[in-house]
Amino acid sequence: MLNKLDERERVFVIGFVLILIFLLFILVFLRIKQFREELSNEVEELQSSFPEMDKAIQDYNFYRSIKAGDEEKISDIFGKLDQIMVRYGLKEKIYNQRDYVNVVEKNYNRTTIEFNFKSVTLQDVFKMIYDIEFNKQVSGKVTYLNFRKVPIAGKELYDVNLRVSSYSRLANPKK
């Protein structure tokens, strides 16, 4: 077929075929590049959702473990918290504590115990929080933490406010 064409026409046809192949190569290259970018963006989105998913799993496991019916007595919660505070030397540093119970979403009781510590190290407080949150020594969660540095030179002491909330399902929820 190319033999029947003169030299000028052959160069024109070969050039056209080469340009067509080059354009197809560029089109395929751009398509692959776009596909890789979409995959990279999807991977980044999925990786950023792992902490959210871990938090959701922790919350799910916590609420699944809430007992139906009988709620844990506040004296039991205080007893468990007292053991933890004695272990880390925080019991004698309490200058105020209070507790209150309220209904959440008509199905749950929330028992909240608030502690105010005077001149404690954050290391001891974080150990206590670790025992509550991760070691599950108390069926509750730390819902509030605030601390202020005590103005004593050379000492790393803080005044700490801490709230621990425990949830239990109501036996007969109000409708």
C-alpha cells in the first residue's frame, strides 16, 4: 500500500501515524496519571479516617458494655476510684469532691463524680486516667480534665479538676 504512494505522500502518512501513536500514548499516560492521583487521594482519605474509626469502636464497646437494669452504686464507683487514688498518692490531695446523677436521652443514668486535686504531679493524674480509660478499672470515662500550674519555683505541681462519668441503662425508661 505504501509502495503505490510517492515519497511526499509516504512521509505525510508515516508522520500522521506517528502523531496519532504519540497522541494515544499521551492520552493513556494522562489517564494512568489521573487514576493514580485518584487512588492516592482515596488512600489519604481512608488513612485519615482510622482515628475516627478507632474512637467509634471504643465508644461502641463502652456503650455495649453498659449493663441493663441495675445501675452501679455510686459507693462502688467511689470505692474503685479511692483504690486508684491511694495507689498513686492522690487521695490525700483531694480538696473538693462532689457527685451528681442525671438522665441522658431518657434511657441512661449518668453518674458524674468531680474531683479537685491540690498540688499534684500530672504523671500521677495521667496514671489514674490510664487506669480508668484503658485498664477499665472503673466502668466510666473521664469527661473533663483541667489543670493549672502551682506557682512554686522548681516544682512541677498542678491543681487539677477531673470529672469521671459512669453510664447505666435505666431499667424502665420513661417514654
